[in-house]
Amino acid sequence: MQRDIASFGRGLYTRLLPPPPEPELTPLQQQLMGCRTFKNEEIPFVDETASLKVLDTYTSQQRQTAERFTAAVAACSNFTCLQRANKLPRAPGQFRFPHFFILGFPKCATTSLYCHLIQHPQVQYPRHKEPHTLNMQCSAPKMECSPEVQREYVTETLNMGEAAASMFTRAAFDGSTHYAAEGHYMAERLKATFPWAKVVISMRDPISQALAMHLHNLSHNRTDVCWEESGKRIYPCIAQDLEDAARARYGPRVAKWMQHFSADQLMLVQYESVISKGPSMAEDLQELKGFLGFELHLPSDSLPLTNWKHNRGGPDALGRYWNMTRSEYEHLVDLARRNAQEVIKLMETNGRAEKQQRANWLRNWEDVWKMNLEDNCEAGPDGNCKIVVS
């Protein structure tokens, strides 16, 4: 009986104890939490020491080269210093700092690409996914940044300390998705500031991109004037976007990036191809990692599809589909096709893709438009459409 009472007491005492504290997450783990497709998934494990294995292969001369490069770059807290330091010789496996930029466009799988790349052992995650420092804290059009902004961007945002700890065997980057839209001034200035950098621009069916951006703004309580003035009809707003070269038109802005960045520094990615479930996902990811100089098959050959706001909620939740008439959607397709043809012409003129690759881009977008017209639209010009995004 006494043993029973003692056992009961120990059980009661155990239940009254506070639960053990949750293990503290590292900054990388905190970012990876938001990268899970489903929130009950395990936080992906990233071996942040894997890139250091290349150091064991160095000759004494290569080791000295690596140490000199590391010391020079790590001492920098401004852009001018980085320009000088990045001219120094590097040892195999070392990257200039910063190594690349994911420029956007927004709502074009940039978050999924970001989440894939920060799991790669050769990539140094930034402190903030989308700092937008260079277009929000640095004055246009010269992209002039105060010494304090430069210091914070170089040492904190780009995570200089951890990149230097790896002797720059991990590649630092900036994932600000609105840089692409500022190509009219930023392309020239980014090239002048970081002339070695590689840049990645992702594009999506222009209608889907505009619809997804509209949903994003609504979900953040940023209501477009057009949305209110049109009685919450989406067609006038998307038509306005697709007509405006400064908003949803890719061609005029991509042209500036092509003008200032050569083919070995600029890569164009198509959303519909890179998110597909077929072999093109793996092929596109390997091409991207090859372009950036990373091991092709790490962390995997598949993309973690994140941030799909249009898939949340019930079947009639805002963003699952968008109502408009068939003739309205056909007009949007005409505008989007012009947008697509601008991009294809740029690729052709600047030698950015083989003929078959250019044909695939146009076909992927045409397939989206055809699917909506055939599967989601009633017959006749005034037939109702429930348009879904790619």
C-alpha cells in the first residue's frame, strides 16, 4: 500500500513538472521550417560542414591561396573592398562573395528555388530571404548605399561570418524577388557593383503570375485600387497589368538584364517546367546548379513546392479560381502571348536558348491557356470561366 502511494506521488510530481524545453533552432533550421511543403514534415537536415571536405584535398600552395582570399574578403564591410578582394586568386571550391542573386520575378517558384538551394552543402543561406536592400535602402538610379547599409548588407544580411568560416566554400547569395522588375536601372548598377555575380530570373505564365501576385497582395491586406473600383472583378486588373510594361511585362525588363549580363552570368528559368512532376524538374534543377557551379544532384533532384497560396482553403476559397468571361480570358491570352513572344525573341536574338528550348517555353504557356479554355470555360463569348493558375 505504501509503495502504491509512493508510486502515485511520483507520477503526480512528474505530471506537475513543466514540459522539457523545445530544442533551440539554428537560424538555418528556422528558415527550413518555412520551407516544408507540409507542416508536419521533419525539418530537413543540412550538413553545413560538407563543403569543407575540399580543403583536405589542397596542396600547401592551394591552402595559402585559399587563406589569402578568405582573409581579404572577410575583412570587407563595403562594396569597394569586395570589388578589390574578389579579384584575388581563389583555390578550387571557393566562391566569390556574393556568388549569385535570385532576382525574381515574384510568384515564379522563387521561394521553392530558395528552399532547395539553402539545403545544398555548397550554399550559404542569407540571414533574410528577401532583404531587398539594393532597391529599397540604396537610392535609384545609381544604387548608392550608405556606409552603414553596405556594412549591414555585407556582414549581416549575406551572412559573411558563416561564409568566411567555410573559407568561402559555401556560396553566398541574395534572394530578393523584386530586383528583376527594377532592371531599367538595377541591371547596370548590379553589374558595376558585383561584376562577377551570376543572376537567375524565373518567369511564369504572365496571367498566372499576375493572378498569384494579386492573391498575395490580398492575403496581406494590400488591396489594389483596380480591385475595389471594378467591384472585385479580376479581369480589368490583370488586363491593366499585362498592358503595362512596368508591371507584368517581362520582355522590357529582361532585355536590360541581358544587355548587361552575358550568357554565362544570366540564367532564365521557366516556372512551369521547373515545378513539373516529370523529368524536366530534375533536368532544370541540374542545369541551374551546373550554371552556379554546384554539385548537380544535391540536395536532391526534386523541388520542395512551397508557398502555394492558391491551394489553401476549400474548393471555393479565394484564389482557387478566378471568375471572368471567356472573351475576357481570351483577351488576356492575347496579351500574355505578346509577352511570351517578347521573351522568346529576346532569347533568340541574344543566343540564350536553343530553338527547341524556346519552343518548349511557348508550348508550356500555351498549354496553360488551352487547359483553361477547354476545361474551365463555358462556351460562347459570355460563357463563365473559372480560371486556375499554372
